[in-house]
Amino acid sequence: MSDVVTAVPLLDLKAQYRPMRDEIRVAIDEVCDSQYFILGPKVTEFEANIAEYCGTSDAIGVSSGSDALLISLMALGIGPGDGVLTTPYTFFATVGAIVRLGAIPIFVDIDPVSFNIDPEKVRNLMQLSDIKFPNMEIKAIVPVHLYGQSADMDPIMELAKDFGLKVIEDAAQAIGVEYPSASGAKRVGSMGDAGCFSFFPSKNLGGFGDGGIVTTNDSELAVKIRQLRNHGSEPKYYHKLVGGNFRLDALQAAVLDIKLRYLEGWHADRRANADIYEKLFEGTAVKTPVAVNKNAGLTDYHIYNQFIVRVPNRDAVKQALLDANIGCDIYYPVPLHLQECFADLGYVMGDFPMSEAAAAETMALPIYPELTETMQKYVADTLIKAVS
């Protein structure tokens, strides 16, 4: 069998599925035989396992990562005219959930090393908030744990306390990631008021469709989120709140519970692949991502949901990889403050230079666990040639 590589996909979910196919089919059959498709024991069991994994008292399964953000903001009382701090360099859902509730996103630029929101810039803005936003109550902050490593949460939690902000962690790309808090290592989703996760198929823990979960250590908040995900009803047909249909399907929970058993191994494989890339790109014009907590004594300091590199002439380089049948993508080509649908917020090019530079210079390479070293060498050789 030839070991010559001529194509590498950005992600290969078929390769992930094959070794666990029988386990997953058994779990799916159990749900089908029970005919219990909406919530139920499979969802309850999965919620308990996620709560234990994330180090929280509660986890509430919901219909998607986007709905996890939306329902968390709803449960925390965020509504029309309220200010919510977040980053412009993230997936659309982070800000879409804020705007859907009539709240107003207030953008803060990123740290160019981690790509996560810069806590110092948040504090500087809040110190001037009475002048910059005289008629607005800023109620919350949504830090995003982008690409698979934690935002700097200790200073974020400190400023949240100082300014009376709710904290909703967008951990859609970071399940299992640890943060070296001064009070001890913590997993993302366990530090804020709520943690929001996505089980979109491309995530490290991905389902067979949409799904998400909210984690929290606030038992009262957990009760409210459970009510909101089912049209605000408790018991059935008695509605305490106006919620929505944000329920996690039992089939998704069953699949995800099987995959959860493999997650730590997949994280380790992604880190090993990142280390290989580091060596292959050493001394070249390719700037590899920095794992800011790598030497903090943590296991899951980074889970590499994406492996993001900075390259010169990014668009031409991307095309060279595509021409060589190498999967790659741009996360994200247009920062949210420059999106057409948010034009009424009044932001312009130059307002957030670190986010704009990241959008112009970065691209994602294949990093999934099933990559071979030969495949990675083909990716690296092609990329190095393209930037030379």
C-alpha cells in the first residue's frame, strides 16, 4: 500500500465514526426501541456526565450551541437596550443571540496571541462606560474561548464582580479546556454564571446534527433554563415563563454520550498533531498558534478545535492549498463589527485592529485526530512552498 499523500481533508468524520460505529448503532437502537425521542433518560444521563466532566453542578441539554447562548441570556434577564460586552472575532452566533433579544453588543478587541477577548481592554472600556454609553446599562460579558483554549478568566471574573456583570462563557469550541485559575485549575464553562457548548458535528465532541448544552453551578439558574427550554412550562401545560423549544433530542444525547468516552483521547491526539506541525513549520514564515497555558501544569491546556496559522498573502496561500487538495478554511473572514447586518451599531474599519488583522491573516489547517504524520508533512510542505 502506497503511503504517498495527494489529498488531506480539513476534517474526516468518517474516519472518526468507523471504530465506534457498533457502539453508536447500539445506542441509537436503544432510543428507537424505546421511542422516547424528546428529553428523557438518555438526555438526563448525558447531562449528568457532562456536568461531571466540566466540574459543574448542573448541565442542561439544549437544541444547539446558538440556543445555549440565547437561553442563557434569557435566563439571566438580558433584554432590550441592555449592553453586552463581547469580541468581534467569533462565530456569528455569539452576537446573534445578543441582538435577537434586543440587547446591544459592545465589542472589545482581542489579544493577538490567544485570539481571545483582551481583559485589559474590557476594564478600560468599563471605566469609561458612563461617558461612552451614558444611557445604557451594561449587564453582561460573553468571553469566547476561541479555537480550543480558554480566555483569561481570572481578570474577567474580577472585573465582572467590580462592575456587576453576568458572565456567559461561549465555550462552543472548547469543551474540556482547563484554565489555570489562581484558585485552582478549572474547566471552561464552570467559571461564569453559565457556560455554553455546541455539539455541531465538526466540534471535538460533535453530534449527528445540532445540539448544545448549558453548564452552571447556580441551581436556581439551572431550574430556569430547564423551564425555558420547554416553552417555560413546569409542569406540562403550566407556563411560568415564555420560553421556546430548545430541547436536546434523545438520539443526539445517546450518540454524544458514547463519543464523550473518547474525548480525552481525541484531545491528546490533536495536541500531538499540533506539536508535529510546530516542528514542521519551525523557522518558516508560517506563524503557528501559541498555547498560552501550555506550561501551566494542565493536561487540557488546548484542545485545538482548529489549528490556526498566520501567513503572508493569506488568500493566495489558501488557494494554493486547495489546488493541492488540502482542506483549509478561514475562521473568520469578516469580523462581526464589519458585518452588514450590524452596520447600525456604527463601527468602522480600524475600530478593532487586532480582530481585523486576524481576519485578514489567519487560516485553519487539518488537525483532527486521525491525521497521519505523512498527511501532516504533505500539508506542511505545500504550505511552506506557498509562502516562500
